[in-house]
Amino acid sequence: MRVGALFREALTSARASLVPSLLVLLVCAGVSVSVVTTAGRSVAAADAAFRSLTRIDARTLTVVDSTSQGFITPAAVATITTGSTLERAVGLAAPIDAWNGAIGVGGNHVPLWQLQGNMSDIGRLIRGRLPRAHEALITPQAQRILGLADPVGYVITTQGTQFAVVGMIQPEPPYDDLAAGLIAPVTSHAPLREIRVVISSNTLASSAQATVLAILSPRDISGVEVDSPVAQAQTAQALGRQFVAYGRSMVLGALAIGFALTLVVVLADVLMRRRDLGRRRTLGITRGDLVLLVVLRTLFPAAAGSLVGTFAGGAIVVAVWETSIPLTFAVGVAIMTMVAALVATLAPAWFAAVRDPVEVMRTP
């Protein structure tokens, strides 16, 4: 039988067998809804938790030289920056007070950080240009505090050093705590107090931390403060394993129930329509075509039920829990539900195909 004719015959047969088709549709829809509202919600929660644990500020390793040992040097920062597991690294000197040079020491004060590294790594340059020696970038908040009409002018620090303001920058995570002051390239007499390293992936946090500390090589580890993302990385991995195990068990359980129910429905339909299937065998349809006919007859309601159930489950999750299911998971649920239904159809279809058509036609 031609494929096109077989498809048309299967569709016609599915419409004629309205009750079995509706039962298959409802079974597949129920499986999809249950999987999406349980395992799907778990996947959505895991995805949200993973994103929060792997955002850039959760991938930042901060090492502070709290006892001024001097192990954070420009050379060490440059070496760390070249690491393959790192996105960026900058060294920061201790902040010093600065004020608007046009107003004087009696004006408002803001912190000024001297930075070793790429200035563009810490945020977005809004106006002006990147600073050179004894020049600085001001943040919008610091500009308001200092009373500058534009991001130009100069500031003086408590050390008596003058910095020309040549532009404006908006620091972004994990450097957004610098948004209240000015940022300038480090001078030769400004020792670096801390280094902030953004790691490319949480899974590399442990090895990256070991590498950074090995390069810095502090003499006294008790004088070192380390804010590490290693614990967060381990938490993310543990959560991921738990969510995957829970989701897998829920999916397999729902698919097993759907498989069993579909098997019962299709087997009952085959037994009830045995004379029709036997007549087709006596008229010359092959066993393979008969199996394919029964499978295709189940495919149409199974596909419709899977799609409707997946969409309905996603809508329920959005309405009740105000979250969304990942598209790849939703598509996977629909496909797995259809596959489970089709696999459940094979045994009844083969049973119908191998029976003696003469004996079937004689059965009252």
C-alpha cells in the first residue's frame, strides 16, 4: 500500500474509532500535563536557581591583602588576567577621599579607587575617554555629590594628588560597589589591596581559586581574606543533580503510566475491531502495512493529546506558579509522550497482524 493512501486510511480509521481515539488523546494529554506541572516546574525552578548561582557576581573571586603584605602586584594581576579559565581580573588599591578641586577641601568627599587592569572591564564608558596617569573617570552618583555640571574638572585627594576628570563610567557587577566614586589608573606609589577575578564558569571555581592563590603566593595566609564562589558552585551542582534526579523519576513514572493505559486502550480497540482487521488481511494487506496502519491510527490522537497537554501544562505553570517552562523541555515532553504511545501500540498491532485472518473471520 502506498504511504499516502496508508496515511489517509489511518486518519479515516481514527475518526471512525472515535472512543479509542479520544481515550488515547486524553491519556497523552494527561501524561503531558502531569509531566509539565511536576517535572517541568522542577526544571524551571532549577533553571532559575542555576542562573542566579552562575551570574557574574556569583562567579567572582575576591582576594584581599588585609595585612598589607604586598603580594597583590601589577605583575601578578597581569599574569592572572592571562588565565584561560578567567574572564577578567583587576587589582584595586585602598580607596582614598577626594573632593572637587574647584570647591576645596570643605566640599563633599567621595572615594577614589586606583585600578590595575583594563578600565573598560569594570563597566560602561558613558562619556569621554579612558584615563591616563593622574586622570580619572567619575560615576554619575559621584558627579552629583561633587556638584559637577559635566564629567570634567579635577579632584584632589587627601594625599594631595590631583586627578583630572576625563569622562564618566557606570560600573557594572561585580564592580557596582564602585559606583559612588572615581576610578583612576594605579600610580607607582599606590599599593594594591585587593584583586577581583571573574571566573568563566562555576565548575572551574575550585581550580581557578587554587591558581590565583598560587600566583599571588601570600607569605601569611592568615592575613588574606578570600571571598570565593567555590561554595556557590558546589551548591549549584548539587541542586542540579537533585533536580535532574527528581525530574527523571517523575517523567519516567508518568510515561510508564501513559504507556500502560495506551497499551490497554489499543489492545481493546484491536480486539473489538478484529473482524475489520481480519478482512483487510484477507483482501491482501501485508502484516507490515497492518502494523503501520494501527500505529498511524494511534499517532494522530497521540500527537494531538501530547501537544494540547503540553500547552495546557505550561499555561497552568505560568498562571499558578508565575514561571515558565523551558521550550526545549516542553518539546521533549511532547515527543516523549508520543513515542511512549507509539511504542505501546506495537505489541497490539503485531498481535493483530500475526493472527490467522480466516480464524478471525470465523469468530462470531
